[in-house]
Amino acid sequence: MSLYRDEGVVLRTHKLGEADRIITILTKRMGKVRGVAKGVRRTTSKFGARLEPFTHVDVQFHTGRSLDVITQAETIRPYGEALVTDYPRYTAGIAMLETADRLTVAEKEPALRQFLLLVGGLRTLAERAHEARLVLDAYFLRSLAVAGYAPALEACAKCRTPAVRAFAIVEGGVVCGGCRPPGAAVPAGETIALMAALMRGDWAGADASQSRHRSECSGLVAAYLQWHLEHGIRSLKHVEREQIQGESPSPVTTSVGRDPASYPA
Ligand SMILES: [Zn+2]
């Protein structure tokens, strides 16, 4: 297979040499692919703007010895255009790209559900029908669920008792009074109901929620995501060490790490 086509969302880019870039794309069929876009930083480049983060592109790759080379790129939907003018939506979008990148650890391992969740999340953000933090939290919860880290929200994560009292990140979700570890957060019942609504895509229920429950939900979801990214995906640290120099630092720690310290395990 020397030439192949796929569609995908550009997750990030970084400089390579004088004029090239390495483009990381979450594709529909092949999973995460890193490809070299040659001459893309020259003003005469024919596809430079199409290979920016957020863009849903149709791409042709030429298989290379180490990295594949991008030989064509056509824009399907430029989600970045709708997001750059709205800071909360832009930062939510950046957090989605970073999370999709971190939850798809292996390259060229199909991740269709993660791809569909990311495209759906970016489209919902760009449409502006729901508050950005609700869209982001729904994306976090569902992408974690696809990765195998769905939080328990209906019954105790340890003993399955339906009468729950607290949210314990290390136990994997809501817990009963008997299973509750010291220091577990005790969120409002409405906050847990909001998390469940976001998980199942009940937008009518989520849009009707109160601001204080949205804030509490965002804090819990961010802490839960952070914990799984740090503890659940150990092989990632190895991958990060091998990354090529010149990559821009990730902005996700500011957008995802919304005061997780206030929600101890
Ligand atoms: Zn229990």
C-alpha cells in the first residue's frame, strides 16, 4: 500500500526542518496518523491552511519509511473558523483535540468511535446551540466511556447499591455511604443527574440545569478525566518522550485542569 486516502480531523501540528510540518490527524479508518506535509510553511504552499488544527480534511497519504507523506488535502469542514472568534468555545475545542490525541495512544489503530465523537463534539460546539462547557463535559464523559473508563452514575461503583452518597474518582464514580473513601466529594444529586444526562445525550435535560450544578459537574468531570489520563494510560509517557523537538506545549492543562484539587479522591 503506497498511496491511501482517508478523512480525519487535524489534532495538532509541529515544525519539521525549514519548511515542513508533521501533522497529527485522527482519521476515520486508520485511527491516529502522523504525516509530513512538505513545504507547508512556505507562502506558496497549496494546502497549508487546510492542515491546521480543528479542520476536518480529506487526505491522501504516501506511505513512507518512518512517517507517511501527505500528498493531497481537501477541506471537508473548517471547524476552526467557527471557534476562533469565541474564546470559551475555542478553549473547549482545544481540550477536545488534546483529549482525542491522548485517548488514542497507538498510531494506525482504528478508533472509529473516537473519531465520530470528536467530529460530533466539534460540530455541536460550532453550532452554538448549547453552552460550551456542557458540550465539552459531554465529550469528555463519552470519550472516556469509549476508552473504557465510563464513570458509574446510577449505582455504587463498588457494591452496586442504588443509594449513593458521594463521587469517588479512584473508585470509578458514585459510591454509597459504606463504600465512600475519606475525602470523597459529595456533589448535589442534580449534578450527578446532569452528568448522566450528558452521558446519554439528553440535551433538553442538560440545558435545563442550573449554573452551580454545571460548575460542580465540570469540576468533577475534569478531575475524573485528569486522573484517568495520568493513571490509566501509562504507555503515553513513553510516547511523549519520543516526540520530536519543536512541538508547541499543550494548552490542555489549563482548560482541563479546572481546579481538580477541590475534588480529592
Ligand atoms: Zn457501595
